[in-house]
Amino acid sequence: FAKLIMAKRAKKHIHYLCFLAECTPAQRKSLLEKSNSDQIKSVCDCVENLMSGNVKITPAQKRKLKSHVDVLRKLRTKIPLSKKKKLLIQKGGALPFLIPALAALGGFLASKSL
């Protein structure tokens, strides 16, 4: 049930997630400040899938994400969504490295009909 909700949420916000991963830091900050709770949850879902090993990444991508592991771990915890949003705004440097995860998730969702 939880995976179905995560897949529906990610599918609903796939364009938002891809743009968030590809935009400049200034654009990312502005976009995150205006994001609603469902969009923030979709980012956290991607982090959850990445950290759970559901999305395969290369060793080079893993090295790049290693410096952001503390932020990624905090996004997996049960802290209030408002704090996760602040964390993403302040420490959003890991988001560009989630592009492969988002691309893999987007390909997976495109192949599934929910």
C-alpha cells in the first residue's frame, strides 16, 4: 500500500522532480520555498528509494552523494515536514545528484500503468 502511494505521488510530480534536479541553486531554493507538502514528500520518497537500495546508482554517483549522507538520512526520519522543507532549502546540494535516481524512477513509472 505504501509503495503504491509513493509511486502515485512520484508519478504525479515527476516533472517537478526532474526540474528540481536540473535547475540552478537559486532556482532550486525559490522552487523549494514555494513547494507544497506533497511535492516535498515526493522528494523524500525519492530519497527513501535511493537509501533503501531500490534505485541502482554507479560507484561514482555514490561517491558524490556520500558527502550529503547526513542530509539524506534526516530526510528519511519522522521529523515534521516543515523541518524537512527547511533542510532541503538550506542543504539542497544533494538534489542534483539525485538525477539518476529520478530518471530511473521516471522510467519505472512510465513503464507502469497505475
